[in-house]
Amino acid sequence: MLDPGLYVVSTPIGNLEDITLRALRVLKEADFVVCEDTRHTGLLLQHFQIDARFLSYHEHNKLQRTPELLEMLRQGKSLALASDAGTPGISDPGFYLIRAAIEKGIAVHPVPGASALLSALVVSGLPSDHFVFEGFLPKRDGRKLKRLKALAGQERTMVFFESPHRVAKTLGQFREILGDRRMVLARELTKKFEEAVRGRISEVIAVLEQRALKGEMVLVVAGCERPDEE
């Protein structure tokens, strides 16, 4: 049986074969599985014939649900935290619970696995020894442009999440503020229609003008060129 504590469990971002043996054991043995969408995670566990008790935890109920979960952890329960896909705490409300558990001195255990961020980075062909993850840029143009201008001098490879209906506008703003750098648009990673569109920002924009790209997207953008050392 599991020791008491919060287990941060990575789940597949597409291909179900990417789940780990340890993740399956933790999801099976935990007192409760805490997840964004109980139906979505329920289908995953059903596929692996795991019968679990679920508790929903998402952006709209995290403030109300967190004290309840912390009390369960304080009483010695084991909770498996899972997001809809990938690693909890990365651009999702799981971060709030993880931080709250740490502040209460509760044991938090990582159960590593799939990550859209790292999957896109390692197939991008761009430098991965130093990189920065920006997640989703602000939706409002003013804040978004301000953030991009702050990143214009960033020398590290940059990784962003973006939605299909905003990606064309975002790439236009990339070209305007960052210049025509090398980049990769990775979409539907590990799924049937997985694709990586590589080239200069202008070349990726040209692809988007020819056909609509759907699905979950990760944008990997080269950092600014370092000045030659004299």
C-alpha cells in the first residue's frame, strides 16, 4: 500500500502506452484520485481496468476543495493528483494544491511521465541545454505584447503552449516582436496526427495560411542570437 501523502502522477498526453507502471500502481492504490475531469480520467483508468474513487479538482473549485483535501492528507490518506493529460502542476490548477500541501508539511511525491513541454522540446532540434517555459501567454493584447517585448532579448530556447484558434495571431506577433527566428510548432504529440512544423516563423505562418492546424499545440522558439565574443 502507498504511504500517506500527495502523489503527483503524470498521465499520457495522447498515446496510452506512455503511462508508467508506477503511475498505474499509484492510481490503483491511492485512497482517492484527484483530477480535473473525472469523466476524462475515468476513461483512462477504465482502459487499464483500475477501479478508483474520484474527487474533482479544477480551476473553478480549487479554493473550496483545497482545505478538504489537505484535511484528508493530514488524516493520513494517500491522494493521486492527475491532470487531464501530462504532468500536473504545469499550467494547471494542480500547482495550487501542491503548494498548499508543501506549506502544511505534507509529503509530496513525484510520479514522472509524459510532458508535452519536454516532448516538444526534445524533438524541436533547438538547443535544449538551456530553455525557458512560458506556458500560455496572456490573452489580452496589451499584456501579451509587453511579455513578448520582455522576452525579445532572451537567449534561451523558449517554449509556449497555445490554442489552435489563437496560434496564427500569436505567430504574427512573434515575427513582429522577436524577428523571423527558427521555431517548431508541435501539435497532437504522441497521437495519430502528430506533426512538427519546422522553419522560420514566417515559414510556419505560411503553412498556417495554406491549411488549418488543429489540436493541442506547443511552440518552441529559438532564443536571440548571442553576439560574437571577441
